[in-house]
Amino acid sequence: MKSTALIFAAAFALASPALQAQAPAGPLPAVKVDLKKVTVGEQGTPDFSASNVTMKRWRPKKWIEIDVEFDIKVPQDAGGRNGSYSGLQMNVYLVFNARTKDGKYEAAKATLTLTNIPAGETCHALAYISPASLRSILQKDNFTSADVSGWGVEFIAEGTTLAGDGNPKPTTGNIWWTKTENFSFRDGVIMAKSESPFAILFGDYDVEAKTK
């Protein structure tokens, strides 16, 4: 993502403070979320073997993986450090090193619903973009995580944004992924791990999540 600053400079001015929880119309939800880290990297298509089938010859390709690390706190009456929380929404936004014919930046967005999130431990949520989607967006076959020029993540509970961050870093008054005049966002491109070939991998590393 070395070209991030150059790519976005012409679209909007950047500011340094991180995005904070938005002031809700009613009381804040009792649950709290601390967004620790977001890693955008590459994963090869997993290769599984199976019996009683005729295997196909194929060449594994590269997927983009979004790994979001976070902590969650729930009130004592919901179990405290031994409790869990369901129904947390995680919005994910990615921007690519590509433009549409009308000059907008190619981008993708998705809302993941996270369930059974354990309190008192570090949690991860995983999302993926397939090689076919990447080829459609970037119009090339050889792509890497460097083709992702920006990302944004926000956590929402009961209609309130509890935490968020991005690269470039957003501010409360300048949340870049809301500037739709600069981006052409694609839906249905980012998928939860459970909807991808990685569904059976990594054990309890990540929390349960779905986009549907």
C-alpha cells in the first residue's frame, strides 16, 4: 500500500485522529469494541484431497484476505469476561489501484454479521476476495495485496458505530468511504470466510461470520 497517499491525495484531504464512536440518538450499547489491527494480505486457494472422486488438474490462484483483530467487552449481567455477544456488524471497505471509465476508484464493500463473539480474549474476523473478482476489478491475472490501496473497517451495534479505522485514516468529520462521488463500490465481492473455500480452515482462530 505504498501508493496510498498519492492515490487518495487528489480525492480528499487526510487528517490524523482516528474515527471514534458516533454519538447515537439514544444511550450507548453496553457492549464495547476495541479495534486492534487490520491486515490485508494474500492467501493461495486451499488444495484439499478427497477419496472416491476423480480429481481435477488446476492451478491455485491468489485471494485477498482481510484479517480484523479486535476485543469486545460485555456487561456483567451478560457474563462479563466469560460472556459473549451476537449480532455485531462489521462493515469492510477496500479500494483498489484501478479506476472506472469515469475516473472513480474501484472499490468493494460488505457488511458481515458476527455471532457468538467471546469476551475476555482477542478475536479475529476474516473476509476474502476471490481471484475471479480481483481479475474483474483489476483486469489482470497477477495481483497482490499491493493492488489494494486503502481499507476501512467499522463495528456497529444497535445502530451505533462503536469503533472504526482505516488506511488512509478517517476522522469523525471526514470518513472517506462515505464520499461516494470518488468511488465505485461493488457489492457481493467481499465474502465471509464461511462463504469461501477457506471455511474449514484455521479452527477457532476467527469468530463466526456471514454476509447473507
